Amino acid sequence: MESYHETVYNMINQEVIEHIRQFIENEVRSCSMDFGCITPLYVYRCWGGTVAIDEIENALNYLKANNYGY
């Protein structure tokens, strides 16, 4: 059984994953950007540092592992 903190952490991660998924889709639509160009540092800078870079990296790794196209 998950603790309250684990539940909150997983909810936050899902929000970051969804936000990055939308970000990737918007980047691909707006230009001819390759998925390989979307790095944790690139996302971090585009978002103005509002999300921790390790959370971004974990979300990108999750999307990559689940064949999102990244």
C-alpha cells in the first residue's frame, strides 16, 4: 500500500509526464525538431527552471521506455 507521500509523488510525476508529452508534441508541430534534440536541459530552460531537471529527466526516460516516440 502506498503512503500518502508516495501517492502525491506519483501524481506530481504524472503531471510532469503529461506536461512534457504536450511540450514534445508542440515542439514537433512548431518546427522540424527531432526528438533527440529534446533534452532535459532544453526542457528545463524552456520552462524557466520551474520543474527540477531530475524530474524532467525521469519523465523523458519514462516516455522513451514506453515508446512514446521520444
